[in-house]
Amino acid sequence: MNNIDNKKVVNTSKKSNQQQKFLAVINLLLTAVSVTLLIVIIIRILPLFEREDQFKDKTSHTIQVEVLNACGTAGLADKFTDLLRSKKFDVVKTGNFTSFDVDNSFVIDRAGKKEYAYALADSIGISKSNVIQQFNKNYYLDVTFVIGKDFNNFLNQ
């Protein structure tokens, strides 16, 4: 009878050892799956925290801007170019407007994407009521910013 008890103990010990190995393999597989899922989640979420303060639409388009001085104060186009570039706009052209007697600054949508013009206006504090549309297929830019005599209201934005 003692011999049978010993066989049961050995048999039980073998089963227990096999179960431990099985559980160890399952545990290893679950750990591998968990680590893989964690990596996938991190890769998906990380870009959300690396957001640039750049005004881009869903196609990641950088807004191209023309800056025109319409009040006659020397050097304003350059000052606003620096300001807009610090806000991640791509200023591609600067110059003078057709006249120097413009009282209120305004933004012109050149590409038919008013959201680009609104983004620029919002970034420097210009009212949306001062955004107009003038499409020009010969222009290779999105928005024109015309600096009026009220420029001091927007320079420190």
C-alpha cells in the first residue's frame, strides 16, 4: 500500500510540475502580448502629444502668406513676417500694398480656403469680419495679410 501512495505522490508531483511549466508558458505569452499592445498604444498616442502650434488643415498644409504694408510705416512687413513665422506660417512674399491709406488691417483669402485666412486672423487678433475672399489662380499662396494703420493692435500678439 505504501508503494501505491508513493506512485500517487510521484504522479501528482509530475502533474504539478507539468502544470507549472504550462502556466509559465501561458504567463510568458500573456506578457509578450501585453508588451506588444502597450507598444502599439504608445506609438498611436505619442503623436497626439507632439502637436505643433502650427495652423494646418487635415492634409497638413502649411499656410503660405503674403504680407503687404498698407500704412506706409517702414519695416512693418518685416516685423509681421517675423511674428507670423514665429506662429509657424510660411511667409513667402512681402511688399507694399497699392496704397498707404488703409486704416484697418485685413486678410484676403486667395485660395478659396477661408479657414486658412481665419487661422491667420485668429492668430494675431484680427476680427473675422476683416477677412475677405479674392481668388487669384495666378497666386501661389493661400492668404494675403494687409497691414493697416491699426497695426499696433496686432504687433504684440
